[in-house]
Amino acid sequence: MKFKLTKLEKHWVLYDVGNSAFTLLVSTIIPIYFDYLAGQQKLSSVSYLAYWGYAVSIATLLVAFMGPALGTISDGKGMKKPIFLFSIILGAVCCIGLGVTSAWLLFLIIFVLAKVAYSASLIFYDSMLTDVTTKERMDMVSAQGFAWGYIGSCIPFIACLGLVMGGGKLGLSMKQSMMIAFLVVALWWVGSSLPFLKSYRQINYVPRGKHAVIDSFASLFRTVKNIRKEKHIFWFLLAFFFYIDGVYTIIDMATAYGKALGFNSTGLLLALLLTQFVAFPCCVIFGRLARRISPDRLIAACILAYLGITVFAVFMNSQIHFWILAVLVGMFQGGIQSLSRSYYAKIIPSEKSGEYFGIMDICGKGASFMGTALVSVISQLTGSINKGVGAIAFLFIIGIILFLKAVSVRTVKHRGDLSEVSEEEVYLAEAKA
């Protein structure tokens, strides 16, 4: 049976196309431009990689502190759309601001603000999945979002890449080219958001009293306090914390790592563009496979694949190796992200999706904290970039162990639920008799 998206699902997917342009910019052009700014002020390659990692980590920490509270507040009736809109506007304004400054420290500060706004928007966006579609369609809809995000983001990226590489022929300086590139991405981000903002209606929500903000924090406190009792959610979040940290560390640090190894900037950008084209069909395939194979098994397979990718990255020493790495990442990146999102959406209360996705963001959604900090610290302590990257492997090893535990706990809970239903049915049948 052919899968067809509804109008609302298409508009939801379109936002992924818009925000993915910023994601691609962060993983490709922004690190290279920061290297350009840092080089003008004579920062070493190790310091450049470390400061970039610290900036990404700080952005993640800020979202981790604010995300759950914002997500909980957004669960109130009619709250998701305005908060979502504010995060988009803030992110777009900061994106434009990146093209204005030339001081590397101020550039990093504005970048942190832009990254925080972007990551916050994803909390609300992901939580809206429960309003947009049904549990039976979540795996495919989530996969379609990531898939079209990968391919759609290539349009503004190619335009920006053309400006950065060919700006000189048009009489543009590096700074002028980047200023236009940041503006293009900001407009693309906002423009792709408008159809969804127009058509979205919040269906699932938590009724709040007169003191909505206080009630929201009280609800968040109760959820955090009791989440260990919801063992199937607790173990998944713990596993997600480790394995998605590794995934996002690779995304955030790939270009910076390649630059630190001395690889050609053009080759790095083209290789990561290839990642987007590989990710598109592979993500759709994972979505379709989820209709035939348990998503548990598919997520586990993706974690193991990333473990192998990390080991390969440690021994990378040539540009062709980076191209191979780009293809491998493209094959599994969309699968692990989309299936994790839909898996989580199916096991949480729909009316508290903002709150739960806010908690999920603590565990690494949209950015990496522990992974980027780990790479930065070990690189500086050892003076070896390869050893810093190698540390990411431990995140995937711990992640797969915890994820298998989460699957086991959920299976036990599911069997218990079926048993309870069965006993109730027997009781009703006896009562009627």
C-alpha cells in the first residue's frame, strides 16, 4: 500500500526542510568561516577545534536547562505555536547577525544564541508530531521529515557554497559572501515555516489554571520526580543520552575535524553535501522498513553502525577517507534520528509531549554536550585530534547496552499491560454470564 502524506503532515515536513538549512550550515560552512576568523587572529588548529567544541557544548547546556521548562509551558492550551514562532524569529535574527561580526569571540557568542533558538524550536516541532499524525504513521512521517530536510536543505546550501567559493569572481569579499549566505539561510528557514504555522492547531494539551506558569513548573517537577518509575521511558532516555550525543558530535565536529587534519575546504563541503543526498533515500528506506521490522532492531543496528564509523574516523588520514566517512554517515544518520523521535513519541503521554520532548532535549536533542566537550578536552590534553575523536566510541558502546535494556523493560511492560487487559476481559465476560 502506497504511503501518502496528509496536507498537515506535508506542512510539518516542510519545516524540517527549513531548519535543516541551518543544520547544514552549522556542520559545514560556519566552522570553516570560524576557522577563517580564528586564523586571522592566529589561533592554533587545536585551539580552534577546542573553542568550537566548547561553543557547541555551551549552547547544549543552555537548552538543557531551559528546554524542559519551555516544553512544559508549551503544553498549555494554545501555547505551542507562539513559543515555536518566537524561537524561529530569534534563530533567524541571530543567523543574520553571524554575517555582521568579524571578531571570533563575538561570532561564537552569536552562534551560541542561534544554536539555542534552533534547538528550542526543535523541542516544540518534535512534540507537535503527536498533533500532526497517528501512532501508526509516526515512523514514516518522522522519516519523511528528516529525508526531505536533507535534500531540501541542499538548495540554499548550494547557493551559499557558490557564494563562498565564487564570491571573488563577483567582486565580493569573504565577509560579504558570508553575510549574503547567512541572510539566504535565515529567509529560507522562516519561509519554510509559514505553511505549518498557518495550518497547525494544538490538539493535545494540559489544562492550566490561572497560574499557568506555576502549574507548568509543578507538572515538570512531578514528571522528573516520577520518571524513574516509568522505566521504559527512563531507560530509553538514558540510552538516548549516550548514543545521540555521539551522533550529534560527529555532525557538529566533522568539518572542524577535517580542517584540523588539514583537508581541503572545498572537498570537505562537497563530501558533506554528498551526505545529504545519500541520507535522503536511506532515511525513506528506514521509514519503510519500520513497517516490516521492529524499530527497536533498526535503532540498535544504527547504533552499531555508528560505532564502526567512529573507529574508522580515528584512522582517517586522507581526503578520500573523509568522502567514505560522509557516505557512511549519510546511510545511518536519518534512520537513527527519525526512528528515535517516533519511538519516543509513541511511548510518552500525548498531552505532555512538549514537556517530555523538553526532557529528551537534556539527553542531547539537536546538539551534543558531552561528546563535543570530550573531544575538545582530550584533544587539548593529549595534543592529538585522533585520540579526541576516538573517545566518541565509548558513547555508542554505552548507548547500545542501555538501549537493549530499554527494549527489554518495554517488552516486559507491554506483556504486563496485555495481561491486565486479558484479566479485565475475563472478569467482564464472567459478570455478563
